[in-house]
Amino acid sequence: MVPVWRHSSLRDQDLFSGLKCPAKNCSSLDSNIEKAACNVTRGLSIDDPESVSHSAIIPASLVACFRPETIVSACERLPGLSRSLGSIKSVSQERIVLILAAVLFAGFALTLDGFRATGNLIAIVRSVSVLGILAIGMGLVVIGRGIDLSVVAVMVIATALQLELLHHGWNLLSASSIVFLIVVAIGSVNGFLVAYASVPALFATLATSAFVFGFVRSQILTQDVVSVPQDAVALLSLGQARLVGLPLDVLLFGGMLVIGWLFLRYTKPGRFLYLMGDNYQAARTMGIAVRPLTLLQYIVSALLAWIAGVATAVSLQSMNTRIVNSTLLYDVVLVVVIGGIGLSGGKGGMRNVLVGALLIGILLNGMTILDLPNIYQNLIKATILLAAIILDGRLNPRDEQTSQQGDI
């Protein structure tokens, strides 16, 4: 018999170091491949190493406690392992959504006057950018089996407050520093309520959103629309800045996508986020610091919401607080769900955010050119969201093992 570890080129890449295996013995596992992986993890050997080449590099604790797609989702982020897992990956939801986006774009381009105009295409990209930045934060939280309904309120309040401070004579650095601390505090409150007070994320973030917006709007802001001060030269110039022809908000979206991808692929907190989202209790048993990780994801979500607000302000030269009452929050959720980030947690990534944002951005732009009344636009979006949630429930069903804790 040959030790399987000698056949793994990834034996030195310790993705799951320090984790404790909750499986008491290998015989307690159900399938032969799980038993084989368990045996290998415990340092044993088997007769046919090639038959379990994929499982051999997966700790038994993962095989025993997490859905197979979550193991693939976490492990494929190891450099060099994607190809070995490619044979067991089916056509993903993100590819289907990307095809739908391409078909929708082609259909609108052929049938709608002005859709192919350069100005309209730039408008699509810019609208997708702000929506996408918000969806990146929401997506990270949903991967960890949470939800953040405060992103739009944080975006509006943080940016409006920053502009208000500038109007009162604060310099950009001081105003940004104060707002940064406020945003981190809001994210920390959300994370604390969910992780330490065990308040369902849906209610915690909704309550935080209502309180923060109501307090700041009634006690600090005196008007619905806060403009960028004329002496804020840096912000005004950023609104007109271009790099290789792309405006700032598009560059920010691209940058945040890259950073999010690097975080999920190359950092342990990013990989642990998938495991926590798939099975909160098992991740905690294995030694993952699930509470600090939950706190971190809500702080990151709040910071990304602020970045989206700044991108909006420099683009429009103002921040309209009435955005909170719009359907932007539902658009963000729609991007995340239809892009393929499962509400059950432990699944998805930055590519899902990108394709979801593209599809929804193209759809919204097409409906605007058609001059479709808002009530019908909302009806269409609600129907798509409902269908996406139902589809997500079928593709990513929850079971007793993985839904004991951490649900939204």
C-alpha cells in the first residue's frame, strides 16, 4: 500500500491547519469515499490512491460535516487545485446568468433605439458599478449565512454625513476619518447583535438601518439632498477623473472585485467563511473563530457600502437621502441571489456578483429606455427575485445538519 500523501502535490499547503476533526471514527461515516478520506487524514494508507485523489487532500472533518459543493468551493481556491476539481463541477448558475445577460443585451441592442449609444453603455456600466460594490459586501455576508439589510442606509447616511461635515468647514481627511469610525461602529453593532447577542441577521440589520437613518436624518441632516461643496476640489475632480477612459466608480468596482476575490481565495478567513456559512456549529467545533469572523464580515459590508456612497456622490455631485426609500436594497439582494450566491450560505464568489450585477444592470437600463412605469418595473423585479429565491431553495436546500445555527 502507498501513502496517499505522497501523491498529493498540495501536501504542504495547509488550508485547514489547527482545525479539530469532530468525526470520532472513520467507520461512522456513510460513504466509502468519506471513509477513505477519513483514513487518509488520520495518516493511514489505502490500496488505490488515485481513486480518492480528490478526497485525499480534504480533511475528514470537512467530508463529514459539510456539503460536497462547499468543500469544492473552499478547496478550489487553493492554487493548483482548480483543475483537479474541474471534472466534478457542473454547469454553474453564474454561467447561465452570464448567457442570459448576453442574450438580454443583444435583444435590447437590436430592438431599442439608443441602447447601443456610447453614453447609454457608460450609464449601464456606472449603474452596475455602484450596485455591484453594494452586492460585494452583501455577498460576503450571505456566503457566511447572514444578510445585511443596512447597506443602503449606511451608504446614504455615511456619505451624506461626510458631505455635511465638509460643508461645515472640515477638511476631507478629518471628515473621512470620523465617518470611517462611524461606519466601523455600525458594522460592529450589526456583527455583535448577530454573533454575540444571537439576534437573527434579518432583524438586527433592519433595526440598525432604521435607527441610524432615522437618527441622523432627524438630528443632523437638514435636507434630503446634500451636495458636494464647491471647495471640495478633490471630490469634484474625482468625479471627472478617467483612467483608460473609465470613470472612478467603475474602477472602484473592479478594484473591490479583485480584493474580494483575493480575500476569498488566498486568505484563511475567506476560506473559513465558506465553512461557517455551510455549517456554523461544525465550523465552531473545528476551532474556527466564528464570532469574530461574523463581526468582520459585517464591518467589511458597512465599509463597502460607504465606498459605494462615495462613488455615487462623486458621480452625481450629491447624495440624495431618499434613496433609502427606493428599491435599491431589493436590487442588491437580487444581484446576489440571481448571481448564484446561495442564501443557505457557503457558496458563491465575486464572479457571481459580477454576472448578477451585469444582468440586473442591463435589465434596469432596458426598462428605463422603454419608459416602463415604476410599478411595473418593481413587479418584474419582484417576480425575478421570487423566482431566484425559489430556485436557490431547490439548488441549495437546507437540512437538519447544516441549518441548526447561523440562519438569517
